[in-house]
Amino acid sequence: MVLDDTLLDDPARLAEADSAGLLRATAMAGAQVRATTELAAELELADRLDVGRPRALVLLVRPGVSRTATQLLAALLSPACPVPVVVSDTVPGWIGTLDVVVGHTDDPGDRELAASLERAVRYGATVVLSAPPEGPVAASIAGKGILLTPRIPVPAELTFPRALTAGLLAANALGLLVANLVDLADRLDAEAEKNHLAHESFVNPAKALALRVAEHTPLLWGLDPVARAVAAHGAHAFAMHAAVVCDVSDYRQALTRPVLHRAAVGSTTERDIFADPTDPAGLPQPRVLLLSVRSGPGPDALRHEAEDLLTGVDVLAPAEEFESDEPTRAAVLALRLELASVFLGLAAGSIGAAAGTRP
């Protein structure tokens, strides 16, 4: 990766490099939340899901951001959810009238999903689907399920806020989770403003994060299950926009890999600023990012333990910046990682105008 770090603090060049408008589209996360919430209200989603406690909540996983959004929703629901939460690629064979199915896809022609949803509605399950309005997928639940179509046009790789909002709306309506969608949209707007391309890197958290990750191998280690799910989305974003491969792990699991953990400890110690950033084998050094969403005695104790071992480690903990519920903290952290990945991709030339000029 050849990084042009001067690009990040030159708004005019940065805007020119972002020929596809990815920064603007990413910053529309709050708008996606509001649009999806408004559509759900128009479709009377809350009333239609007022059917009592379901036998099971089935969360469908499809390629793209559907996977990371579903993993995050499942983590937010656990461990206190009063009904079984089943994460599956397709609708299980035992689906019935007492079950609720929630899913997101950006592929209107996903025939495997369409056939699966047809089976769900045929057996009387309640279906909430976030998907485009045309194609076999939408047709599979026409007149029988609740279809939340996109109202904010963004590339498929940036629909994570819409996918998550659809799941949160369903969980709220079923009484399985309490998420403040108004606050969520406002916080996402505030995060986008904080990370505006005109703000210099020393006051722009996403730019600063991009520079910290550059020319390193990011180790995205979650201090709680929700943070671990956000880390998975961050890894997806870094791979998608910046061609950067990340390690994703629960911090306790990371402790069971002694060689990598030892390298991580070494990477957080004081280094010579003139030292070669690569190791003797020419490989990028690891950069540990500890992610924290939940708070309380358990998560806080684990964080203190990690900070004692990893001196000077980067900790991304939204709870230190603002007060809000877990879904909002998780979504804001996911957005910061997405923006950092776009900034890094633009500075490295893996996306944007520079990428288009490469052979």
C-alpha cells in the first residue's frame, strides 16, 4: 500500500479523488435510518407485528452487509432475549405461524432467498424484509410480508444502517429490544459531521483512525460480543474499500493465540519514530484496536486488563464520548470504521479517481 497521507488534509483533492461520492453516501447513514423508520410507520409495522411473543426469531444472513448487520443484531439481542434467536442463511424447515423472519438483501434476484421466503409465508410465518422493490425476492412476499424498500440511494456496500434499522424496528415491535431510532439517526448525523472531509485529521476521528491503521495489519479485538460484531463489519469495510485484511476476534479468544498476542504487545510498546514500520520479514506490523460497546463491571474489568497488557493501545469506546443505548453506540462505531476505511482507500488509491487510472 502506497499511502498519500497529504490527501486526507486537502479537502479539494480529497473531494476530487472521491469520484464515486462514497464519503457523502457513507455520511447518509442517519438519513437511511430516518427513511426506513418513516416507511415502517407508513406500513404500520409495529401494529402488524403486535402478535405476542413469537416462538422464534429467525435472522436471515445473505452476502454483503446483511451478514454483518445480522451478526450485530443477534449480539444486541443476546443474552437477555426471551425467545430463541436463530441465525441462518435460509428459512429453517420447521418454520411456522408462530415464528418471525427478518432479513436484508441488496440482491433483488437472489432466487435462493426468494424460494426460502416463499416457504416462510406459505407456512404462515411473519416476514420483515429489507430489499429492493423489484425482482423475485420482493415478489416472494408480495401481499403477505412487510417489505421495507430503500428510499435513500446509496451503493449496496453502504446499506448497513438500513439493514440494521429494519432489524431493530422488528425487535422493538416484538418487545425483544429497546432501541431509540430517533437518537440513533441523530448520533449518526453527528458522527458524519465530526468526520467531514473538510476537518483535518487531528480533529477528525475517522481520518486519524485511517492513518493509525495505514501500513499495518489491524487487529480488531472486541471486549464484548457487540463490539466483536462491530469489528466484523469494520473488517468487511476495510477489505472492501482499502484492500486491508484485518484480524477479528473476541479479546479473550485473542489471549489464546500467544504468538499473535505477543506480537500485539510488542506493537504497542514505545518505538523509535525512525524505525522501519515493517518487521524483518518485510511484513506490516500489527496495530491493535480494542473495541468496546457495552459497559459495566465485567467489560470494564476486561478493558483495564487489556490496557495493562497492551500499553498505549488504541481503544474505540463510544460510551466515553456520549450517552446512548447499545444499538446507537454500536452503529456509531460501525460508521466510524466505515468512514476510516473509505478515507484509507482514497489515500491509498484503491478506490476513487486514482484507482480508475491504474492498469
